[in-house]
Amino acid sequence: MVSVFHGLVVVLLSLAALLTTNVLFYLYLERLQQPGHQPPAAAAGCEARHFKTTTMKECSPWLSCAHIRSQVRQLKLIGQGAMKQVYLAEWRGQKVALSTLMSLEYLDDFIHGLSMLQALQGPLVVQLVGFCLEDNTLVTEFHPFRSLLNLERVLAQERYRQQNTWQVRLLLAVDYVSILHFLHNSPVGRRVMCDSNSLEKTLSQFLLTSDFHLVVNDLEALPEVDPSRGLLAKCGHRELTGDFVAPEQLWPHHNQGVAFSDDLMPEYDERTDIWKIPDVTRFLIGRVPGGDLVHFHLFSIYEQCKNRDPERRPSALEVLKVYKQVYSSIARDGSFRDTL
């Protein structure tokens, strides 16, 4: 009788956890779909809640739990963090990425990331292929080059060396700023990239596509801000350090010897993303002929982005316009020589 009772308790607890997960998720979606918010965008040429990867001829509905369990086959582990494991998987001959939650401690973040993926589907965001809340899994389009951290390794390969030019690299920077502009003006509010407390962490949030473009991938830490409503953000509950994060993200009383307190740490808005643009751009441009000329033309906007006063930094749209102008200007003038 004791073992039967114990088994019944386990089953009831599991059902309660599953019900809670679904309630949280649908409440989150309901909030996102309130008046003033647009419905989730569809993949190019597909209706809402459908997808079509670059190797597919027709659109398909997002995969359900039944489809994922029966049709998605794990091939190998390709990534792992504190929150989830990512597997290369296969669905009907298509390579996909299968992400599974590792700990219920991060369930809220997982639900938030999935909600953002649904709400922000479009050309600048990785395509959602399906999800299963019961199993805490989601499936997205697989990009063989994987994260932006692999850029130099990819371009060093013989077959891709012809892509290792200032033109391709500057267009990647244009993609990066375009994504920031999209997130800062998204259909579900102004969003800040909070998983960006170091260059490496920031680069890991983006995937490099096979045609050398960028899509944003990890959206678990994407809080909404709106200074007009007093809605601001803090990226985590620990003290941030270093030159990569914006000045307003640093503990303001460090020089006075006051110990960090999360409760007393001021909040901030999306202009923290603007501060980081020059550092990410320098990585993207790398060391190629013409790269120094690109940096020379971008020097002024770099300085504006690095203004210690957030209010005086340009918007992502203003930066994007400059980047596009610089690309057109250098290409038109034929000034491809390195300035060294």
C-alpha cells in the first residue's frame, strides 16, 4: 500500500508541474497578445505558425509534441549551457536543432524564450520549427556554421576564403545592428539583449547562416523596457564588471567601498545595447584588407555609441543608417585599400 501511495503522489506532483507549466506559458502568450501587440509573424511565404527552412519547398505547421516525439530523431549533442542542451536532430530528412530544458530552475526563462521566438518570427530571428511544453523541448532551424563565435574559423576554410572581405564582414555588422533595431522596436515592445555581458556571450546569441547573414537565436533574457512607463531592466542579479558592459550597468558605488546590492542597483534601458555595438563591430570586421578604412569611416558613430551618458547615444536606427551609408560610400568610391 505504501508503494502504491508513493506512486500516486509522484504522478499527482508530475501532473501538477505539467499543468503549472502550461498555465504559465499560455498566460504569458495572452499578455503578449493584448491590444497593441501584433500576432506572431510567419516565415517568408508561409501563414502564421508555419515554417519553411531554406531546404524545404513547402511550408509546414509548427511541430507538436506528437510530431517531435515520433518524427524528430536526435543525432548528437552540439551545445550545452546552464539552462538547456542542444542537439543536432533530423526531421523528415531536414537537419534541425532540438533544445531541451536541463533544470526546472530555469523554466521561467525557457518559457520566456519560447514566447519571444513565437512572437518575433521573421527574417532576423531563427525559425521556430516546433515545441512541446510537456517535455520542455523546442525545435528550431539548424544552421551548420552555428554561432557567430565560429566566424573566423569558418572564413579560414579554403572554400569560404573568398567571403573573407570587408564587404561581407560589414554587411554582417549591418545585420547585427538591424537585429538590435528590430528588438528595440519589436511587435511585443522594446526589448533589451540582457545575455550580453561579455563579447563572447553576445556573439553566442547569434547564428551565422550559410549565406553569411545573421539571425538572433537565444531570446531567454529579453526583458521589455519603456522609460515612459517607468519600465526598466537589470541584466541579472549579480554585479557586472569590465569595459564591455555599459557604464550604467556597473555598480555606481564601487569607488566608495560600498558592497554591491542588487536591491540598490539602478535599472537601465536598451541603450546598453548601443554601447556594445563598436566592440561587436570590431570583431566582425576582423583584420582584412579595407578593414581599417571601414573603422575610419565609423569612428564618429563609434564615439557616439560610447558616450557615457545613455541619453546622448544614437538609436540603433541611426547607427544602422550610418553603417549602410559607409558601405555604399566605400563601395562607390572603390576605396578598398587598407589604410595601413
